[in-house]
Amino acid sequence: MRFPISEASPIRFGGEAPRACDVVVLGGGVIGVMTAWFLAEKGLRVTLCEKGRIAGEQSSRNWGWIRQQGRDMGELPIMMESMRIWKSLAQEFGERLGFRQEGVLYLAKTEREMAGFAAWLAEARAFGVDSQMVSSGTVAERLKGSVKGWTGGLLTPSDARGEPWAAVPALVEGAVARGAVVLEGCAVRRLDVQGGRVTGVFTEKGRIACDQVVVAGGAWSSLFLRAEGVAIPQLAVLASVAATEPMAEVFAGNACDDDFAFRRRQDGGYSIAPGSGHDFFVGPDAFRNFGTYLPVLKKDFRSTAFKAAAPAGYPDAWGTKRRWGGDEVSPFEAMRVLNPAPNMERIGRVQAAMATAFPGLGRPKLRAAWGGMIDTMPDVVPVVDRVAAVPGLVIATGMSGHGFGIGPGMGRVVADLVAGEAVGHDLARFRLSRFSDGSALVPGPSL
């Protein structure tokens, strides 16, 4: 099975670029789409530019979890708002989103893991989450046919699931219906900065005059920003996922331990992935940001497999161009859609682990497997902030694998930030200056 969204997919949103608008949003993932949605609702003229296809990269390639559980405390209030928005979106779009609140269950093998769950819950209770510690007996009752004998777990019944490659392309239709202009196959090459502030963008379809730009480019954000003299210590890691053939239901929601993770799908199969573990391609940014990443590396070093170099054209590949002008072909046009090969060895281990845990199912048969590049930050929380040095420039990136679920709420927050209105949440945790003001970086929970 070919991944449903690729450079070969027909362009749904084409046409000419407008001469001018109020805001240009760079990136057609869930953050960019929902930012455009809420900006358009405010009556602002917004143009969303996507170099490839809407949701072609990580926004369609993720696990499909919509979770409050395990969130950083800076993200949790926004995620709880996002859950409320997801419910309203499900009323508007129906089954197209695949949204169902069937719960998220984290599984612990040891008392130490249980203690980690309990520590998170002790903080999260203040926000009113319905998360709860559960016993080994409750886990066995919830997971039909399991024989693994977990120590216990953490369960959030109100957490949900969705179908990423169906949901985000549906949501962009809602943004367009509210007045957003969406352009696929339209890379933003450079900012046009005059008198020290943003006055527009140069795209492959020409210049668009605007007062503000939102960079929501996922794994490409750092490359774009560095060309504008703005440095963020963002890296990208490869996550591998597979879809199984239809199987008997062992749990209607999402569950994981450190060996495997799964989500029940609309088609009766599961999306499966390593519970922890990813691959990292070493490139120039890795060397540049190594020291900044030490805290999180020390915390979770064993889950990362290091590869010598990224494929040609990737954001941090050794040969990727770092300097170009607004009238030159950019790296974003050279690589329209990141489509990395999955690590099938890791997927094989997931299949084996599930067969051991659920012997009645047997080894899951795969319908498809794919890879995605997760944009991550040293403390595993995003950058959502204005760039003081470049008035008119807003960053909303580095969702660190948490973006699909939080996308609607974060889009609302970014739209209010752009509009100069109260965002309703404390964004200090996500400030850009934390990487330069001497603050100690505190990694978010690795749950």
C-alpha cells in the first residue's frame, strides 16, 4: 500500500497566490491548518502556503492519539481545550475524523514506572483531568486476552483517537469554508523584511505582501528560520509506524508500554509502533545543538539509534542548501514531501511483542508501514512565540510528536497570539528566549 498522501497526490488547493493578505501561514500540517482556521474565523485575510500537500508529512504519519495523559504541564491546559474543540469538530465533520473517546492506557512493567505515572498524576489533578492509576487486575480486564502481567497502569478514559490522514485533510476544508486561502505546491522561500519588520514573503508563485507570518513548518522550520537569522535548536527524528490487517479487538482505545504502542483503527486493524525508540540522522544541526540536547539524551539515550547521515534533500542532510534568495529555488521545492523509509526491524519487534502479549491474536499481519520525521526540541515542548528581533514573525513549531492531538487548541492559541488578543494560557514554557536567556532546560515528561 502506498502512503495515502504523497507528492503524487493531486493538488486539491491550487491557483494563483494573492498579491496581499494579513497573515501568511507557512506549513500545511495540523498546526498550520488550525491556525489558518481560527485566523479566518476572526475575519483576517489568511493565506496558508504548503510546499507539498496538506498533511503530507508528520500530521498524517503519527499514531493518531488525541491524549491529555502524560502531557507536559505547560501543554495540558491547551490540550484540554483542544479536546473540547475536537468534540465540536466531530459534530461538524462526523465520522470523517475518526474521532472516538475510547481512552489511553499506559502500561507499567515495574513499580518504578508506576511511580512515574503517579508523579505525573499528582501534578495533573490540579487541572481536573479524569486520569487514574489502575491495578494489574484492571489492566487485565481492559486488555482482552493479554497474558503479559503488567504491574499496573495509568488510564485516562476521556482521551481519544483519530485518523490522521483523513482528519487533517478534512479540517483544511473547514478553514477554506471560513475564508482561508490555501495553496498546495507553493513553497515560501524567504521572508521579505523591510525596515526591520516583516512586510511579506517570497513564494515560488510570487511575492505576497503581509504584516505577519506564522512559521509552522514542522521538521523544516529550523532550516527556514536560520536563513532569516533566527536560530532554534530543533532536530528531527524518524518514527516508524505500521497498519495491521483487521484483527479482533483487544482494546478500543490506545495503549502502550516501552515495547509497543497501538491504536484501534476505523478499519478494524491497529496502528502499531515502538512504545519507545526512534532513529536519528546525524547532520550539521546535530553537531550545532549537541550540548543543548544533553539533558534529554541523558534521560532517554537508549531509545535513540544514531544514523550517519540523512537521505539527500532532508532538512538536516549534509548537502542541503542553507543559503538561498527569495528568487531562487529553495530546499523546500527540492523535497516536497518527506517520505522516509520505516525501520522495519523495529516494526518486527513490535509485531513479536504484541504476539507475546496477546497470543490469541498471533503475529499481527501488516497492511502498510511508513516513516515520519518528528520535529523535536531539547526539552520536548514546542516554541510558540513572537520573534522579538523580527516584528511580524511568529513561530509555532517543535511539537515533538505531540502535535496531532493538541493541534486544534494550539491553532486557536496561535491565532490569538497573531491577532494580539489574550491567548488564555500561560505560554512562558514555550518562549523562544529560553534557549538564550540562561534558563535551565527542563525536559517534559517522557510518558
